[in-house]
Amino acid sequence: MSNHIVSRERPESEFTLAELRGASARMAPHWSAPRESAPSPVPPSRIHGVVVEPASARLIDATAEYGG
């Protein structure tokens, strides 16, 4: 059995949650997303080629808020 001595100081690459949140808050103004309008609805006649596995369809069908 070997004795492995571990330093109690945290490595430089590890941050606390508070430090990560602070860094994110400081960087947020530098990241801007373009303003986009909401996508327009697609008529059902244009939806084709969607394949759903039978097991997945049964799972969704058995879920109360979706099917049954």
C-alpha cells in the first residue's frame, strides 16, 4: 500500500459553482444571439417521410397527455 499525499489546494482548472456563474454573467453581454421571428407553422400536407418505430409509437400512445 502506498501513501499518496494530496494537496488540499484545488487545481487551477476547477471552479466553484459561484465562480462559474460569475464568469458566465460577466461574459453574457459578449454573446448576443440574432433576433429571429417565430417559425411559421407547417401545414400537415408538407410533413412526410417521418418514420416512428412501433415501440416508440406505443410508448407515446400510452402516455396520457399525448394519446391515451
